[in-house]
Amino acid sequence: MFTRKEGAVLTPARIRRVGVCWGVCTSIALLISACTEKPTGLEMPPQALQSSPPNDYVTTPAGWYHRSCVHEIENGAHVDKRRRVRRRDGTTYQIPNCLYPARIARPGAEARSPTNNGWIEYASTSQPFGSWYQQLTASWTVPAVPVASYSGTQVYFTFPGLQSNAFIIQPVIQYGRSAAGGGPFWAMASWHCDDGSNCIHSPLTTISAGDAMSGSVVASDCANGDCTWTITTRDVTTGQRTILAVADTQNYWWSAGGAVEVYGLTFCAQYPINGVFYSGISLYDRNLNQVSPSWFPYIQPGTDPSCSFNVTSTGTSVNLYHNLATVTASGGLTAGGCFMTNCYPRITSVTASGNAITLKDQNGNTGTITLSGAAASGGLTAGGCFMTNCYPRITSFTASGNAITLKDQNGQTGTITLSGATASGGLTAGGCLMTNCYPRITSVTAQSNTIILKDQNGNNGYMMLSQ
């Protein structure tokens, strides 16, 4: 009998890579006894992704697909196995054949660092050969908006889901831009993607941080090995739903109780604080018997940046931790403008005492970052200079361990020493090429566990606080 070996780490990329072999093995299982174990490729480490999609490829919660191969399906429509779409009014149209392969991984290559790409953390379970899941439901809350900004193709996906040898179906929420659209806000859509080329989704709908969510994947009208799968992503708070109905094989035997998948993230502050938490997970087998899964935790090894990833679970819950806010900060200062010639907004002083970091700009305006769970001492007031058009300013603000290091335009340094916390990251102001333009930190503000830095060119830096 064809069996699935227990205990293997089953990443979606690995499952898809052996889908063809499994299909062949399934059809000749009674003839070839050697096909009783998974191919050894399933035991290989996950392959690294490129840092950004190739030209004309777009990001989906199943990897990168050519933009011509991703299609939005309206709510209420049905997609059959030949990719024919029937609308609610009875009219039909054909999804064209895709001429480009999916770019899920680049074998043998390392992603440019530091960048987080792919399935970062999840919890999974699977059915024994010959069985499959017929229904998955889960609840969760839309996480907080990430502190750090997103640009281009950077995106954060999270979802529960089911997977067969070749397809994955997911009720998904996202932050950032994907093939379905989006931007610097939360949105939801339901997805069905295969390992060859085609990827379809329901309409993308805007949601808000803190909204209660539910997602479901349900098989119905099953006959001759095929079912109609209905993927529903619902904002319980607003009552909005986005639904995808598609005909496909019944053999969805692998489940993620919850997963975090990202593309192009370079700062821990681009992850929502603390994580995302799935509850009320219900999983049913082909006979509609509820199963009690033991979820297998997985964290992508070697992530850079590494953002306190952790996975815990019970039979009905999956907790995906990242960017933990054990130490928090609030407040700050953006340097004010001025009206005289050759006057540039800049932070000139950063000093600390107790739970407060005090900031000053060139006009004497002050701001305060208030720490919770930590204390600080030390700092730097930028030194003066005696040449024309030379302005005292903080030019660098970086951290490692319990020390925040400051530098001014003359190379003088100062240190803020943290007690009860550590810090990492920061920003050194970029240069400029025009006359009378001086590298300087112009804004130091704080939110949650992140100190947000900006320079005169609008470059951002992020300093993470933790215990």
C-alpha cells in the first residue's frame, strides 16, 4: 500500500515538487512496491526564494506567478476543472491556458540577505494515504498594522488552508500588495493555486486591524473523485465575505491550521507585533468525522532578519509568534522647519534618563520617547562647529545589545545604555550631492516595540526593542 511516512517536515514547496511522482505512484501502487515511501526529495531542506519576483511575475500566497496567469473570479461564480467560469447569470467564459511556469523556488540559490521570503512559520497535519479532508474552518483576529512601511512587492499573508499533491486552497488576509491588488492596508481574498501555472482568487476586500475573521474550506457535491470546493473568507465584524467556488479533486490530504507567508520583508518591524493566533480550528475527514489533529510546528531555518518566530498549538488552536512587543515605546520628535537661509530640520540632541529618551531639534523643540519595561541613561548632544554653513546634528542612531550608539557631524559619539532591554537596528543618515546638504537624522519616533528613524532624504530605519 502507498503510505506517507510520518514525521517528515512537509513544506508546501516540497509537496508540490513531488506531485507528479506521487500521481504516477498512486496509479501503479498495486504493481510497484517500491512506491510505498515518499520520495527522498521531501526530506531535503526548503529551497531559498529570490528576494523579488522576476519580471512580469506577481506575488500570490502560493509563490510567484506570471501576471497573465492570475485571475480574479467574481463572487457567486463557479470554476470547473477545465477552467471554464460560469457566472451567476449563467454566462460563461474560459480562463486561457497559462504559458509560464510558476516560480515557487529557485533551486540551489540563496535569497539575497537580509530578506524574509516564503512560508516563514506554520503548523500542519496530514491524513494517511487513501483519506482526505472535506472541511476546514478557523477563526482569528486581523493583527495590528505593521509599524514599518511597505513598498513595491513587499507583502505579508496569513491563512489556514488545505493542500493536495498539486493545489492549495486558502482563505487569506494580506498586508501589502499582491497579484490581487492591495497596498499598505489589510485586505482579504480566497485563493486556489496549482503548482504548474494557474492561480485564481475571489475579489480582494479591505478589512481593518482588530476585525474578527473566519475562514472555511468546504467540499460538496463530491462524485467520481471530484468535488466543488468553496473557499470563504469572512470579516465577522463587518459581515463582508469574499468567496471562491472551484471544482477540483477530492484528495486534499494536507492541512495548515495557520501559516505566515511573506515576500521581500527586510525589517522585523514589517511584521505585525506579537503575531497571529488561530482558534476554533475544526477539521473534518472525508466521512465528515471531526478529527483531533496533532499540529506539527515549522519555522523556516536561517531567517534573516530573525524576528522571535515561534509556533505553539493545541488540537483547536495555532499560535504564530513574531516581532514580540515585550518592551514598548511611544512618543518622539520630528524636527521642525525654519525660515532662514541654509537652515535644515535636524535632531541635535538625544539624551536618556529613567524611562524617558529626550530629543531636541535645531529650534529647541523637544520631544520624549517613553519606555515601558526598560530604563535608559546617557546620550549625545551634537557638537558645534566653526565653519560657514555647519550645523550641529545627529547623523547616526544605531543599536546592538543594550547600547544605542549616537554620532554627530564631527564624528563624536555618545551611548544610551538600556537596562531591562536590548535593541537592534537603526539608521545612519545618507549623504547628498547638492550644495549645503548635510546628512542628518530628522525624525525619531516610537510605536509599540519600534523606534522609527528618518533622515533628510526620507530614508527609514527601525530599531527594535526586546527583553
